[in-house]
Amino acid sequence: MTEPIHPIAAEVQARVARAIPPGSALCVGLSGGLDSTVLLEILAEHAVPAGYKVTALHVNHGLSPNADSWTRFCERLCANQGVPLAIENVRVNATSPEGLEGAARTARYAAFAARPEPFIALAHHLDDQAETVLMQLLRGTGLKGIAAMPELRPLLGMQRQVFRPLLDYSRVQLKAYAEERMLKWIEDESNASTRFDRNYLRLEVGPRFDERYAGWREALVRFARHAATGNDLLDQLAAMDGVPSRPGDPLPLDRGLSTERRANVLRAFLARNAVAMPSEVRLAEIARQLYEAREDARVRMDHAGISIVRHKDAARIERDLGVATASPQAPWRVDWHREREVDLGADRGVIHFDATKGEGIAADPARAGRWYFAPRSGGETIRLGVDRPTRTLKNLLQEREIPIWQREKLPLLFHEDRLVWVPGVGIAADYACPEGKEGFQPSWRVAGKTPVC
């Protein structure tokens, strides 16, 4: 007679079937503790026979004197379960601003992100969820943070997802399951230290809540679900207010939005572009400058390694700050000796010259002297046609609606300090190739962007 499946195992099996495509590979994040041991046992016993491929990853943080013995325990556990195991030794930055807990988590998730399996199965449970909500409340986070951990979510920027099928079960329930199945697990001695925030909540705050507020964990988890629903509605409102669906696309700036809707739009826009969220005060200042600046104002605000820039009635994220900040205070120069390709260095891109007839820059051997590329320094002028007046480069860039934040990046070609070519603008009339004559057509190419002639 077949032994009936345990209710927890049956529920995990059902969640796998609902969330994970048949035959997919799942990698269990295995610490060797109670929770991940239970998850590994359930998936090995029930997901593998259903056609899923189950592997495991043990991340050795090197923070405990027992770390190597935990690795050996995980090796034996996986061998007994017939599950392939990978070991990843990581180095944790103990002086990180995130704190030791945060730095260890960052290192661990980097190891998860490097796995080839499309799904990473983690053993977070109801107690973890409740503690996460409480910690986020104490940090003053928004609805997104309070919504805590979903059952399935993509790893940021990666083609794999984190899967948490145990969120509805408490640690007490998982321990009862493990004891009934006579499973063995390890205890991390650091779990007894209240110097870590999560341990303090678990060991000091949780028991006091238990004495007076029975079911407080379930209540917090229920609250997290309500927060997730509210956050979804705010995301829908942000989309209605113009937040683009694709990272990198500009954000239209509707001056008619209320202060609250502006803040909501910016949070969604930054989240869409994987930018760290600023403080409430900083977010309000960014919104004020973006939405209330004059039409011709130059708005550029640096934040968390990126720049938020405003061009006309739209905001964009600029990430290549090394290029974007090229300016008279940061001069550069690259000589051109008539070679077909010039690497400008420092992520400024490459200039490519195609041989032409009747187009581009005249291949006039009489024009010796210094040819070089350099950025704008101010006051440049150029005449684009023999029957056209000399114009300032500033006015030409404005007329062609080249965004402000791109203007300082442009590599200008000079001959003996005379401006010859500007990408996206044109070639000086005195240097233009006559009809039927040989010439060079320049184009500026930056990785991931369309070439500019």
C-alpha cells in the first residue's frame, strides 16, 4: 500500500506544477539548515519523479569556523538524495555599508544569479516573511518593500527566477515535518546572536509578541499581501501616467500631475530601470527639478551611479557617467592620421571612415597638419554649406534637438583647430567632398547604440 503524501509535500508539489513549466531545472539554495533540508527532500522525492531536474547549490560564506563541515554535510545530504551539488566559495565584505548580513546576502544572490538553471528554489517560510515585513516597516519602506517576498519573482536583470514554495508554512510546521521524516540538519551558531537585526526580532521581539498577540505572523503576512495588491494598483496608475514599459525608454513629464502622482511615477520609473530608490526628500527634489524647470533649462541630477536628465518634456536615465561628464573641466584629445578607424577610448566610442566618392570629407592630400578629435569647449562655429552662413555649434545642436546630456559627449573632428565634422550635424563646407572626388564618410559608433554620421 502506497504511503499517503504529507500535506506540506503535496502542497509544494502542486505549487511546482502551477508555477514551473514541466521538465524545467530547479536549483535548491542549500544551507544545510532545517528549512532548505526540508525543501531539498520534498523536491528530490516528488519533483524529480514528475520530470523536473533538481540540483543544489551550497554557498560557503567562510564566516563560521564550522563552514567547511557544513559543506561536507551538504555533500553527504545531496549524495543520499541523488541530487547533483555545486559548491560556491564566496568572499563577504565585512566592512560593506550593507552590514555583514546584507553583504552575505549580496554574495549569495550573486552566486544564485550565475547558475544555469532557470529557477532557484529557496526555503523562506512564513516566519521569514513576517520578520521581513516587520523589518521593512521599521526601515520606513514603501508598499513595495512591505509586500515582502513573492512566491515567484525574476532575479533582477537575469533570465532566471526565484521560487519560494514554503511561504505559507511556519518553522514549527517544517520542524514537525523534518522530525516525522527523521531528517537531519545543521544549526548555524550565528542564529543565536542578537547582534544581527533579524535574529534580534526572532529571539527577542517575536517571543514577546507571541505572549500577547497570537497569530501576529499570519497577520503581518496577510498585511503584506494587501500591500502587494496596493503596490500593483500604484504600478497601474504609474503606467497610466506615462511610465514606459521598457527600461531605457524616456519618461514623459506631465506637469499636470499632483505631487503624489509625480512621486509615484518617479519611483516606478527608477524601479523599471533598476536604480536604487532615493530618500523621500531626495525624490521630492528630483521631481521638483524635472517637472518644474523651464522648457530650456539644463536639468541633470546624479544619483546612485547614474544621471537623471531632462530634455524638453521627458526624463531619461544616463548610465555611462564617464562619458557623460566629459567637459571643459575634463578635456581629452585623440589624433587622426587618416586611418579608417579611431578608438576614442574611455568608452567614448569609435569613429569609422568609409571610402566614398562625392560624399563625406574630401580626401585632399594637400590638407596636411594636425587632425584630431576632441569634445566641445564652447564657442565653436561651423558653416555647413557654401551658400549658408557660419553658425554657432550651440544653436545647431539646439535646432537638431540633440538632447542636452548628449551634447557634451559628441566627438568633434578638428583640422588645425578648425571644426570639420560634428556627428548628427554635418561637415564644414570647406572640407566637403566635391562631386566625383574621393572622400571619407565618418560615423560615430558607441556600443549598443545606432551609429551617427
